[in-house]
Amino acid sequence: GTITGLLAVSVLLIPDWPVMWLRQLLEHPTYTYIGSPVEILADAFPSMSGVIAVAMGGALTLYLFWEWAKAAGKADRWFQWAAALTIVVTNLVVFRTATTNYVVLLPALCLIFSVLTDRWRAKGDVVVLLAMVALLFGLWGLFLTTIEGNVESPLMYLPVPILTLFGLWWARWWAIRAIRLSQ
């Protein structure tokens, strides 16, 4: 239905876009040399980095499947949490990434911030504001102190997805169970 129609219109407007997309997909590894955040963490142990990266990536992926199984057939809150976790885990284990891809983590951050404000009311609003300010200045500070020429440091790839994962773990209980009494 709708997807077929949208694809048909897109091919009519730009007939060679599928070929251009495939070409770009194949060229991507030639200009991105930094691997996934899991690989960056594993590189701290050079002699075993490959094994550690595969183990960490595998463990995160299995954990994600486990959470999907637990969320199957549950309320919308479970789905939202599992979807946010999916976005975060895929950004942690992907073969190649860029910090520009982290914009897709916004729904996960919104879920975390929503739980903060639901649980702590006015204090939660302050914590959310402080977290946003810390992300803004912290990430720019990290970028400016670690940039090498015109290339981002691998350290830039770590804070956002890792902090978001920990934030989701913290918010999990409230995100999937808690319902306000006023609802």
C-alpha cells in the first residue's frame, strides 16, 4: 500500500536513487575509519580487542533480543522503552558510525527526561535542564580538546550512547510500570 506508493513516487522523481544509495553504502567504509563505540572501548585492550568487541556486541544484541521478548504483547510503555533501547544498542554495535547519527538517540533521551520529570516533578525539570546543559557544554568541550586536525577523536563516539544506555537502564522500572495516580 502506502510504502509501495511512496517508493514508486520516489523512483519516478529520482530514478537512479537506489543505485546511488547502494554506491554510497559501499563507499562509506572508505571515508569512515572509526568503528563502533563497542570497538572503541575494546581497543583499550589491543591484544584482545577483536574478541572483546565481538563479545560485547554479542552480549548487547542478546540482551536486546531478551528485552524484545519481554516487551512482546505488553503495553505501549514497554514498546516505547524497547524501541528506545533498540536505537541505543544499534548505535553501540553498528559497524561504522558517526556522531551525526546520534540524532536518532533523541527519542531515548526524551523518554529518560520524561521519566525524570514524572518522578521528580519540579526537581526533575531542573535535572533535565542541567543534563541538557551538561551535554551541550560537555560534548563541545570534549570535541574541542580532543579534535585531531579536522577529524573527531574516537572519544567523541562514547559519551552520548553510553550515557543514554545507562539512563534507559535507570528509567526502565518507571518507564514500563509506573502510572501516575492522577491518570
